[in-house]
Amino acid sequence: MTSPSLFSPLKVGPYQLSHRVVMAPLTRMRAAHEDNAPHSLNLEYYAQRATKGGLIIAEASPVTQTGRGNPRTPGIYSREQIAGWREITHAVHAKGGIIFLQLWHVGRVSHSSFQPGGALPVAPSAVPISGNFSAMTADGKQVPYETPRALETSEIAGIVDAFRDGARNAREAGFDGVEIHGANGYLLEQFLQSRINQRTDAYGGSIENRARLLLEVTDAVVGVWGADRVAVRLSPYGVANDTGEADPMPLYSHVVRMLSQRGLAYLHFIEPRSSGAGRADVNHQNVPSAMELFRPLWPGVLITAGGFTGEAAEDAVASGKADAIAFGRHFISNPDLPLRLQRKSPLTPYNRATFYGGAEVGYTDYPFEQSA
Ligand SMILES: Cc1cc2nc3c(=O)[nH]c(=O)nc-3n(C[C@H](O)[C@H](O)[C@H](O)COP(=O)(O)O)c2cc1C
């Protein structure tokens, strides 16, 4: 048997991908100002990047108002947001594409200006983000992080319900599946990590307890979609948003093993070398490779992202370390990235200054390669 290539087909859950160049979830902060609903500008952006048989993972979308931490991130908790997303899923399907939605709750990576009644953001424990990070207010100002409020045990079922509702709404909006955001220091990762989660109830302490919320959320979402249309994203060895587990292997081995029993559509990693790519063009040195560490524990489809060139992606797929590669920054600046990688064409460089917020510039105005 010949080894797979970036352009050989791949089955993901019930879907047949025609290539393995996946669009990574990318927060762009360009939803409609008044109700955080996706609108025509976002539709154009996603339609530009849709390809026949190509998988798009749409940007992290809060499942509830308390899960918001940035202005103009599209939500998946209101009628207007569902309607806006429905237009986008139609447009992607019209081009033969497959589109999952990333379900998000930011937890402590929020600010009281987003919270109902100006309350403090919620988190596993009252442990604030420290270090060189600043919170964003609802009107886009950078301010120091507040100390979040620890969720009561009795409130945790409400978090699970919010993800379940988000999953239902995503179905109504016509998505093909959902990816649970368990990465980058947001709420579900906050529960996983011992420095941030200092709880003494069934959701804190042991690795089993810290993994409980992620697994309960996964099971709730699987209850809506069926396992083969549900995915989870993790960032072991990540440092985004003041995370970092002293010894990640036992924790993430447990999480990956538990998830592997569930028959999910895929597992998605952020390679540790690119942790924090949303904020800076970091390339962390002397860090392990998530795909190499965890592939042996994961029998299903494995997608990974982080600093891949076309050549490195080909190598990862051909060697079987990953089944598909998600591209973030290059997909921002190359709407026709799969075609360019296939032709080995030069890539347009991205402009970090236009990653977040704004309108067409740096969003829908990156050029397509002239047809040969
Ligand atoms: C502007 C920007 C926004 C991002 N937003 C998200 C997001 O919403 N959800 C997520 O899981 N990762 C997010 N990431 C991380 C990317 O999905 C990806 O893992 C990272 O950029 C590394 O891949 P790359 O080297 O191909 O860019 C973001 C990264 C960037 C640059």
C-alpha cells in the first residue's frame, strides 16, 4: 500500500474528504457589531476558503454570553446567530465543502464588561491570569485581568447544558459537526490544569476529576450529534493564556485515552511549538511534538496544526504521524491554500495587524492565485 499524501482522500466520521488541508479555527472578531451574529462579510470569507471535499473548522464561537471574552466573536446562542451561520453553512455546502463549528467558553479569559450584570467571569477557581497578558473589554480596550469567580459545584451542570445547547444550535445552523474547544487556556483547559483548577469537589484534584468536565461536555455534545460528528481540540504543553501543566503527560494521556473510547470524528492538536500563535509568531524551541507523543494512544483520525509548511505537512501525513493538517495563519492570507499547496505555488504572507477586528482588509481581500 502506498502511503497517504496531503491530497489523498480521508474519511472523517461519515464524511469523505478529498484532501487533508484543513482550515484551522481562527478567531477574527468580525461578526456583526450589534448581536455578534455572522453576516455577509463572514460568509464571503468562508465561501472563499471552501473547497470540494475540504474541511473547514469555523472559528471558536461562544455557547453562552458568559463564555464571551472578545468583542464581535460570532456566538451560537441566539436566533440571529443561528440564522447568520446557516447562510455560511449553505455557502460552504454549495461549494461541496464540509464545515464544523468550534464550541467555546472562555472562562477566566473574559472581563466583567461581557458578563450579565457586570459580574466577574467564571473559572474553576478564583485564580487570575497573570504574566504578560491583558484582558479585552467589550468595547475593545486592553485592561488587566480580574480575579474570576469559582463556579459552584451546582453551576457546573449549567456549563454542560450550555455546550449541549450550542451543539443543538450548530445542528440547526446546518453545520456538519462540532469541535469542542479544549485548548489554549479556555474554560475546559482551565479545568484540566492543576495550577488553575484548585477545586476540592469532584471536578478538581485528581487527573480523573480535572478531566471530568471535558468528558461530560463531550458526552453531552455526542448526545446531540452522535460521536462520529464530534471532535475535541487539545493543546498539551501549551502556554496560551497563562496555562502550563508541570507534567502534562499523565494528564493528557488520560484525556486522550478516555476520548479514544468514544469513537469521535477526530482529535485535533495544536503543536506545542506554535502555542500562542494567535498572539505572536512564536516558535517554541525544545518542546515535544503532540502528534508524535499521542498518536500511539489515538486509534482514530488525528489532525494537528502549528507551523506547518506544505512540505512538513506532506511528511507528517506520509509518515502517518497525522491524518490531516490544519493551517491557520497561511489560510488567513491564502484563500486558495489547498490549491497552492498542491501546485507548490508561493504563499502570500499574512499581516498580523489585521488578524482581529476590522472589515474586508486582511480578511476577504487576500488574492487568489491567477489561474495558470
Ligand atoms: C488569528 C488567529 C486566531 C485563532 N483563533 C483560534 C480559535 O478560534 N480556536 C482555536 O482553537 N485556535 C485558534 N487559533 C490557533 C490556530 O487554530 C492554529 O492552531 C495556530 O495558528 C497554529 O497553526 P498555524 O501555524 O498554521 O497558524 C488562532 C490563531 C490565529 C493566528
